Amino acid sequence: MTADPIARPIAVPPAIPAATPASAETDPVAPLDPAARAVLAAVADHLIPAGHGMPSAATVVGDTRLRFVLAARPDLLQPLLAALRPGLGDGSPGGRLAALEAEGDHLAALQQVVVFAYYTDRDVRERLGYPGQMAKTLYSWKVPDFIEEGLIDQVLARGAVWRDPATGRRADVPASAYEAHDAGPAADRRGEPS
């Protein structure tokens, strides 16, 4: 009897270790002490209070949601900690937000963490009737409806608005970058013949 040339020993994968809680070094919410968490909950409740059948952000934005947001956006952790530092404002959530107006990056990080954590919560999405992002089929020969209807014309006219991930600041794009784009054949965004 000859050996089967295709037969190979089957490799058995090692057992998958049980999930262990994140250590203080890897857990993005570990730097938030109880005082910072209390301030975050108060500000979250101020920004998104309960109403019309929706929960307040203070009840939604817990460790699980914060972990999700800060794992996806670790660049928000340091500005968030700065926004939650003691002694900022008059002690009220509104006073803290007013004081942070002078610190745009810290204010933006605080607002983004609250909003991102709130609107990525499954219960909040279900109550809003938003199933999440869904794949849509686009056909190369058909101009999409949102272009035909002019829904993005104002966005294109407004220009670039995003935060540069390297600096965390709003990106500045010179107007000349748009003029070069709009001058070419792609300037006709509605698909009408030129």
C-alpha cells in the first residue's frame, strides 16, 4: 500500500484563550477616574437630555460605549481628559462647555465622544429606526439620484470640512484646489451632455 501523496497531517489550532478584561495599559477608559466620569455624565446629560422616548446620553454613554469610541478614535482621549479636568467653568455642565469655547479641540473632543457613543448605541439606533449603514447597489451607467437631485451641490460649494488626523485641527484646503477640479470635464456633476 502506497502513501497518499495528498494526505498531510492536520494541524490543530491552539485553544483560543478566554477573553480577559483589558488591562489599565490597554483599556482606553482606564485614565477616566470617577470624578471625570461624573463630569462626563453630567455634560452628556446636558448635551443630549432624555425626551420624546429617547434616553439621555448620561444613561447610554457608559464604559462599553466609551471603550468602543476611544478604541476607534484614540486621538480623542487626551483632549477628552483635558476637557474633563477639575476646576473648569463654574461647576455646571453649561459652564464647563462655555469655558471650553476657548479650547476648541478639547470642546470638540468632548462633544464628539458623547455624540459618537450615543448614536452608535444599538438601542438608540433602534429607537430612531436607523438600522446602520447599508450597502446599496450603484450602476456605472446611471447617475445616482442624489446627484440628479442636487443634494450634494451645497456640500461641494461649501468646500472641504474635516479634521486632519495628524493634528486634530480642521483641515485647510486652498480654494485653488476646487477651481482646478471644477474647471475640468467633471465640473458637470449632473451628467448632462456638455
